[in-house]
Amino acid sequence: MEIGIDSFASAMYGSNSLSSEVAMDQLLDRIVTADEAGLHIFGIGEHHKREFLDSAPAVILAAAAARTKNIRLASAVTVLSTSDPVRVFQSFSTLDIISKGRAEIVVGRGSAIEAYPLFGFELKDYDALFKEKLDLLLRIRDEEFITWSGKFRPAMHEQPVYPRPLQEKMPVWLGVGGTPESFARAGRLGLPLMVAIIGGEPHRFRPLVDLYRQAGKEAGFSPEQLKVGLHSPGYVSTDDTTATTEYYPGYAELWTKLGRERGWPPVTRHQFDSLIAPSGVLVVGGPEKVAEKLLRHSEALGGVDRFTFQMDNAGLTHEQLKRSIELIGSKVIPLIAQKS
């Protein structure tokens, strides 16, 4: 199982805001730490809000590429519905060249909606935009000269798209939430699947993952091509008690704030305890507990090829986050390899 980190480039640690310069410098330092610690992947999300610095993820990843050697660098996710597939491909092809073949794209429709009015798109076209742009992105990845037409973008007539990446076929993952059609679409296209689960119990997604695998099989793709990734909030510390003590206050603060905006009830300690329980979604604890939980999640979903932690959204300091990354590399990854 590949293990990595996803970040939204937050400029907020709990109630203490950081300057953009400091927050970005710390983020790049954590990516270097992840590379040195032996993590497999680091992803940068895409948001267009004041509290995040990830509106141009490929730029951040390119800066990280110049300072790292082995770790793969990905979006998490690129909001393809509001982006031009040509520019997305060019940006990540350039990243692939800078990183010497370490770039990946995770595309999705976006769980937040601020990009739609910002770039002049209508929410009523939410899925149609994504379907059409995904088709074009995959065509550009697989063919140098493109003839294509659609509803939301001007047609292309035998037009080449440059630069081409170093990788013969740059990985494009499909990021999904809980919509059956999204899982089935990924299977039909033979794309690796990244499932974002932020609440409840991961095992409830098993029918959707099975739907993905069945759709892929019917479309002629082998099981090896149908990779499954899992993205969830989590945090690793020296032991279970320390991890919970450090993680809970910021987690409760953030999700209670989001709850006020979206009509959810405030976070309670009882609710949190259920989420860090063996079948709960939050991967929080010491290295042994975290490794066991990741293996349990993998078994519940019929096999997970990649797991990415979202951990910089719970009021944790830069030093705590770096220590967690180091523990993932030195303890969690070896434990998973040993127990697999």
C-alpha cells in the first residue's frame, strides 16, 4: 500500500493565522520531509478561498519538485469542471518534466462550489462539464494531435498540445465522493479511483467500490489496472493518547465552524471517539493503531492500493505535522509492509 499526504495549503493553524509566505514555506518544508521520510505521494488540493493557498496546485508542486527526489506529486483534486483541460495537461506535463517523471493528476468535480461563479460556469452543468472535460483531458494525454468538439469549449482540429510529459502515460486518477455514477464512470474508463471519505465508516463504501471494479471488468480492464485509493483525515503521534489529545481540539473547532456554515450540529467528544474507533473513518493514533486501521480499511474495501492523510486542518503546528510525517515514514509504512 502506498502512503502519502494531501494538503489544502492551509494558512490557518487553529485560531492563529500565518502569513502566506510563512505558511507556504512550511508546506514546502513538509513535502521535503515526506520525501526524505520515504512517503510515496504528496497531493495539493484546489480551493479558491481566503484560508487556503492552493488555487494553483501545479505551481506549488513544481516548487516541491525542485526540492525533492523520489516522492510522487499530485493534485488532490484538480477541479476539472472549471478548468481548461489543455492548460491542466500543460501544467502537469511541465511538472512531470521538472520532477523527472513524478507527476500525477487527480481530477474531480469539486466538493466546494466557489470555482463555478469565479470562472463563469453554471452549477446546473456540474456533471456535464466534468464529463466533457475529462474526455478531452484523456484524449490529450493519449494523443499528441487532437481533433475534438464539445459544448463547453471551442473545438480542436488536428492541434498538438505541448509539452509532452516524460511518462509515457501520465497517471490520471478520478476523485469521487459518494455518487454511484462517479464510481461506475471511473471503472468504465479504467481510471484509478481515489475515494474521499471524511465521515462515518469506510466499509459502507464497499458496494460502490465493487461497482467500480465490476464496471471496469465489463469494460475489459484487468484488476491490476483498477487501483483504489482512500483519502481520509488522520494524524500519527508517538502513542494513541498523545495523538488524540493533540488532534481533537483543532478538529472539533474546524468541523464545528463548518457545521455552522452548512447546518451540521457541533462536534462532540462522543462523536469524535466513534470516528477514531476501529471501524471509524479518522485514522488517528500511534503508529501501531494507525497501521492496523489502514489494513482494516483495506480489507473492508476489498483492497486499497493507496492511502493519503489529510492532517493539516486540525490546528496542528508545523512541528507536530513534521513529526507525524516522520513517524509515518519510519513506523507506519514498515508496519504495514510487515503485516501485509
